[in-house]
Amino acid sequence: MFLLLAPVGAAVAYIGPGAGISVLGSLLSILATIVVAIGAIIFWPVRKFMKRRKARCESPPGAEAATTGDDGTRVDVKRDGSQG
């Protein structure tokens, strides 16, 4: 019984470099996925703002912009906010 509780010496085992490279590659891919996901969440509102800003700059003043209503029908809205 006491022999099982006796301290054991260091195990002589060899893990090749392939296993370490696999673990390292997996960890790097998980980290990259997390960084890309967080970046997409952070930059989504910025991209949406830039699209709206670009659309406003490209349309001439007083031009009509076509949007869709809540029921999916097309509604023409002028720049001043009135529907036409």
C-alpha cells in the first residue's frame, strides 16, 4: 500500500515537435477567430455610418431616395424627409 504512495521519479517521455505545432496552430486559429469576431462587432456601426455618409454625398440635393416600408413596399423619400 505504501509503495503506491511513494514519490515517483520523472517520467521519461518524448512528445515530438508535430504535436506542439498542432497545438500552437489550433491556439493561434482560435485567437484569430476571436479577434476577427470582436473587430467585426466593433466596426459594424462604423461601416454602416460610412455607407450612409457616402450615399448622402453621392446623391444630388433634392434627389429622391428609394427605401422600403415596413410592409416591404417601395416608398420614395425626399431628402427633406417628406414622402413623394
